[in-house]
Amino acid sequence: MNDMKKYIRQASILCAATALLSSQAFASGFMIPEQGARAMGMGNAYSAIADEASANWFNPAGLSFQDNNVSASADLVYPINEFATGGQTYTAKKSVHVVPQAYMRYGMEDSDISYGLGVNSPFGLATDWTDSGAPFAGLAAGGKGVTFSEIQAIHINPNVAYQINEHFSVAVGIQYYNAFKVHLNNEVINIGGSGDGFGGNFAAMYKTDTWSIGGGYRSKVKIDITGTVVGQAGAATVGGGLQGIGANASTSVTFPAIHTLSMAYKINSDFLVSAQVDRVDWSSFDKIVVNYDPSALNALTANADDPTGRSSTIPENWKATVAIRVGAEWKMNQSTRLRAGYTSDPTPTNPTDFSPRLPGNDRQLVSLGYGKSFSDNLTMDLGYMYVWLKDRTATAPTDVNYQGTFTGVVHLFTAGVTYHF
């Protein structure tokens, strides 16, 4: 009976603690940098260019150097995650995820002030090992079992840019994140919840006819999550008293601060190159503290640090990462542009505290892009990106069921339109 209670206790703690960390092994941590069709074609080395409304995300100071326009795009993300151990290979469910973006820039003629709005999803996605047969997806995996995880979050970001002179602009904005759909399942426990939080951002750009430099800072944002933990059918196997019982739980996670520095150079009228450095301060994601309301489940969530079962702490110990991006754009003719990009993006996770929910490793990203102007007002952009994750062989994780080799690739397709008015 004690083993059953220990299993259930660990399962419920894990579900609540990792509710927000439910992304594909895709970009650094659980961040999705691909937030604009033109930018993705250039490996997201775009903060020193930012010459259409997606500047709201990449560098809002760029709003000063463009006319009024709106932009809408969407990424199709197709990840393939596999785990190999003991001569067997297990594959997570293959699904296509849609990541939409919409941006707007508006300013009065001859005014030094420009206004912008971005609505996008820079954090999220899902992982589904439910029917994979992987050792960590079954009941025998105990409290650290992993089956299905999901988060859908929206980011709303109004910005104001001020053009100080012909070449220099600064911008400030407000960030609002709403994690409106959070689900996490294993064989014993399901959790659903939601939460939100606020932050800010600042950006600057210096621009001439041949070169530009841009940079920015996005603050960390704390997301408070509240939800309900409910015992599932698997609970009947380890303790029938848990099945169908619900309890309130709350936790929080901090989206990291992001520092960006970028430079672009026009080699000639037809060829543009850019480079960018992004520092993502994942060190703020050091642990998750889970709090439980008084309920019958408190007897099961009791632990050495809190025998009352009212709180639990899960270590994460992530580290800050620095991504290097380079991109190029060739103006093939008056209406057609071709693009290419490359990114080196390291993982923030460590060998001990990672799990199959986020088994990420260092990754290389290669992209191609295409742009077509149909008129002075309307432009279409298309892009493709291939993400290769370095194989990760886990020999000393926190759970023996995670021992093995994790591999993954991701295919991304993007399409967007921009209309100038």
C-alpha cells in the first residue's frame, strides 16, 4: 500500500509541476522563434531588418522605418521524436501543429511616432507518447511517467516606436501572455488549467541606406497556472480510491528574458546579408513549486519537504543559451526574392533533470524562403526550415525509464501575406 501511495503521490506532483512545460523538442527549450514568414526564410536573423509589421516581435523600433501595413502568417510544424533503448525504437505520435501570427503597424504621415500590435504564439506545442510503447509511457514508469502534454498560449504585444532622427529609433511595448489551454496526462493523472502574466520590452535600431543594427530586450514573464488534477483509469490499478477524485492545484513558471543583437548589410541593391545573436536567459527556470488546496489528495501528495502534502518542489536547473543566426536575401528581379538562413541553437537542459517532455539537445536549423510581390501593396512569403537535433543518449537521468537515446527532426513550413495601405 505504501508503494501505491508513493506512486500516486509522485504522479500527481509531476503532472501539476510540469503542466506548462509541454512542448515538442523543437527550438531552444520550449520557445518558438519562427514568428514571421520572411524572417524564417532568413533563419530568423531579422531584428536589424524588421521592415514590415512582424517588426512588432523581431524589433519594434523598425516600425519607424516603414509605411502602414498588416501582416498575417502561419507555421506548420511537423516534429518526429523517437526514443531507442534495449534494441527497440519508440516513436511519439506524429502531428502537424499550426502556429499563427498577426501584426499591424500604423502611424500618421510625417509623425515621429508609430504604433504596432503583435499577436502570436512564441511558446508552446505538444508531445504525445501515449501509444508509443516507450517504457516511460506505461504504468510501470511510476510517478515520472509521460504520456500526453499540451499547451496553447497567446502573446499580445502592443508597441510604440519613436523616430529620434533620420537614422535612429527606439520602441517600448507591453507583453501579455495567456496560457489558455494546458493539458497533461499520464496513466494515472490528468491535469487541465490556464494562467496569464505581464511583462515589457524595449528595442532600438540605427539604419542607413547600406547597413543597420538593431537590438532589443524582452523581460521575463511569470505565468501563474491554476487547474484541476483528476485521477484516471490507471489509478484503479495502483489505488482505486484515487480514480475520479479531483483536487485544485496551482503552480507558476517564468518565460525567460530575451536579449537580441543583430546587424544587416546591403552588399548591393540586390543582395542583403544579416547576422544575429539571441541570448535566452533560461536560468530563471530553475525550479517549479506546486501548491495544492486542502483535499483528500493531500495524503498522497505528501513528501519529505512537506509532510502535509500542500506543496512540492521540482528542480529544473536550466541554463542561459546563446543562439547564432545568419541569413541572406537575393532580389532576383523587381518582384521576386530568394532567401536562405542557418541557426545554431544549444539546449538549456542538463543530463540529470531533463525528461521526455523536453528531451531537447543542441540543434542546427537550415531554412529557405521565397517572396513574391503582386503589386506595390501586396506581398506573399513562403518558407521551409529543417531542424536537426543532435542525438541525446541519457545515461544518468532522474528516472531509469528515461535511459536510452532520444532523436528528433522537425519540418516547418510557413506562408504569409503583407498588405501595405
